[in-house]
Amino acid sequence: MAKIDDVINRLERLTNDVNQVKLSLIGLLPIPPVAKPVVRRGVEGLDPILTELYFDALRGGVDLARDPRVQESSLKAIQSATMPRPRSAAQKRNDKMQSTAFKMANERLRTKSGALRKGVKQSDIAKRAQKELKLMKRGKGKAGGRPSPSGGTKKRKSPRRSGGGKR
């Protein structure tokens, strides 16, 4: 028998002793005398059952831990949990586009020396980068996904206010 089994047996004996002390102290509880037998029966019935279930489960877990097949599978589970999963091509593509978007936003909102322009916060740079990324993903406009300065390629079929026609 290994040391762990000795420890479990001692712990079980200690738990049984504590259960006996609990039973002897029920008479001192400040509850109505009518309720004391009910409490005693509950403690007498539940404590041994719970103790037995607990220690049986504990011994079963120790036996499982001793099984070499379980040790091997748990080792594999630990290794797989610590290894990062590979990033997909879409994630890499998105990261590259996001990096480019941040470069563009920083270029626009910082001075040549690298300081933030007056009235611009770092959150403004992040917001600008998100907008740039969205435009790059849509693929609109010039190289880099930026829209053309004219506001796009769509032309209005008729002016908004032509001055003529029925109103």
C-alpha cells in the first residue's frame, strides 16, 4: 500500500471521529427539544453515506491516476492545452491589413516627428485605423482600398434640385 492510501485511510478515520463528535453535540444545540431527534436522525443517516461516497470516489480517482493509460492521455491533454493552435490564412491576412491600416492612420494623424497632432488622441488613431481596415476589406477606391477624393464613381442621374418639374 502506498503513502497516499495511508493518508486517505487516516483522513477517513478522522472524518468518522468528527461525525461522532457532531452527534454528541446535537444535544447542546439551541433548538427546540422536539427538533433534536429529527436532526440526530438526519446526521446519523447522511454523514456515513456522504463520507463513504466521498472516500470511495477519492480512492477511485487515485486508482485511475495509477493507471498508465490514464497518465498518458492526461499528459497528451496537458500538452495540447499548452500548444497554441495555428493561425488560419484569413487571420494572417486580416492582421497584415490591420497593420497597414494602423500605419496609414498613424501617418495621417501624427506629425513628421512622430508626435500626435493637436486635438488627436490615440483612440482617434485606432478609430481611423478601423475605418481604413473596413475600406480595405471592401476593396473600394484606389490602391490600399481608399476611396477616391471625388467620393466614388457613382453619378447622379438627375440633380437633386433641378428647379423644374412638379413640386
